[in-house]
Amino acid sequence: MLYAAADVGLKINESKTKNMALNITDDGNKELKTRSGETLKQEDDFVYLRAWIGSTEHDFVVRKAKAWAACHKMKNIWKSNLRRDLKIRLFQATVESILLYGAETWTLTQALTKKIDGCYTRMLRMALNIDWKLLLSNAKVYGKLPRATNKIQERRMKLAGHIQRHEDLIANPLILWEPDHGHRERGRPNITYVDTL
């Protein structure tokens, strides 16, 4: 990449450039060197378009913290006498959009599904000013609202369908691509994006 950039007159700052290798088991092949012989720093995870791309779990933890911060900033609105439907619309526009940003690319396990739905339910209860002492069931709290993971599934299918229909998109050959893991370690294999689709 650095050589190709230099050939057209672009200079990449070597001290600021980092790389991240995916699905490469041989440590020797992970190393990238510049023309001057300097080795680029290897990263396990980094932010791209405001999402952590190395791990779904890490991205969810960051999203959850940001969503809770937004939820707490709006406590005065949640405790007000505003109508339920307006509170829900505000909640979806502010808190939900932060929590589920980029969620259509997440690979969800059963454990992570429970965490997402549990977190979303607690935030929704706070937004609707429902005290836990009232012992109101989740079905009554949600009403006609779908669960967070159902929204993620719907978004994922819309994205995959859109990409699959448009062959001119760069992501088209990649949407159903499954990495070759080579020799697999013992135990249950990791869930892939295709598995979740």
C-alpha cells in the first residue's frame, strides 16, 4: 500500500500509520514494512467510522456507555409529564440511535443478545419513568415496540439484501464471504457474520 501511494506522489506518514491483520495465523506475515525498512505498528482493534471493528463485544460496551450518558442527560425530560409516545420518539432519536449505531454489522451470540436486550429494557424503563418497584412486566413496558435485537436483525437483513441486489457495490462479493480459518482449534467455532444472517 505504501509503495503504491508513493508511486503516484502521495506520502503516508509512517509514524502515524498502523495496520490490523485479520485471519492471519502466521505472525511473520502480519508485519508490514515501509520503504525505509520501518515496521508499521500492529493493532488488534481500532475505530473506523466511529465503531470499534476488532470485536463486537468491545463495540457494544463503548456504545452502551455513550447511550447511558445520553440517557442520563435527559433525566429531566424522562421525569416530566410528557406523553408516552413523545418520550418514546425522543428515546429512539437520541438514546437508541447511539446504542444501535452500526449494530447491523455486529455478530451476536446468545449472551450478547441478552445483554443488549437487557440494557435496552433498562434504558426504556428510565425513559418512560417506570420505577422497578412497580413490578411492571417487560411486555407492558414495550407495548408494540420491538426488542433491540429484533431491530438489529431487521437492519442486518435490509443491509444484506441491499448489498446483494446491487452487484456494482464493492461489498457485494464480500457480504456472503466466509473466511478460511485453516486449522481450527478445539471447541466451538466463533460465530461469523454469515452465521448471524
